[in-house]
Amino acid sequence: MWRNYESPVVGILMLEIKVQGAKSLKDRRQVFRSLQTLLRKRWNVSVSDLGPPGSWSDLAMAVGVVGSSFESVEGTLSEVMRFLNMKEELAEFTIVRMKREVEKYDIF
């Protein structure tokens, strides 16, 4: 039965962000929630706040995508990266590091 299905392709974009001018955890969370809402609405991706707990200005974030083709997952992550780089220019935050991985899983 599973032979007729495509193997899933999973992509993850990991970011380390510095929130400019954050004076509380509320400021950091506001930046994350804003990005999370925009990314989910525009690309229907999963977005997670990875910490670090208690930091006002440091934010680790992951964006996940699952699809049936390498090209579609890679394309979505590329669009997300371009969007985040554009938002960075508005000086709300600075991207310190960004790493992208895309894997095809042959589990069946």
C-alpha cells in the first residue's frame, strides 16, 4: 500500500536572533509572536521558540516545513529566509546565525 506514496521531505530553518532594544521578556515574546503569525499565515509553516529561557534579547527560533518534493520544501525555506532578511532591515531584530537543512526520509 505505501509504495504509491512519495517519501516525505522535511526542512528546518534554525535562527539565532538578537532582539534590539528589548527591556523585558514581553518585548522578546512580542517579536517572536509577530514573526510566528506572519510566517504561519503566509507559508503555513511550523514555528517554535527554542529559548533561551529568561533572556530578554536572545531568541532561538526554528521554522519547519514538510512536503512531498525537495524543490517545494527548499523553495519555501528560501522564501522564508528572504522574508526574514527583509524584516531584519526594519531594525526590530538582528539575525546572528541562520542554518537550513532539508532531508528526504525513506522510511516506508
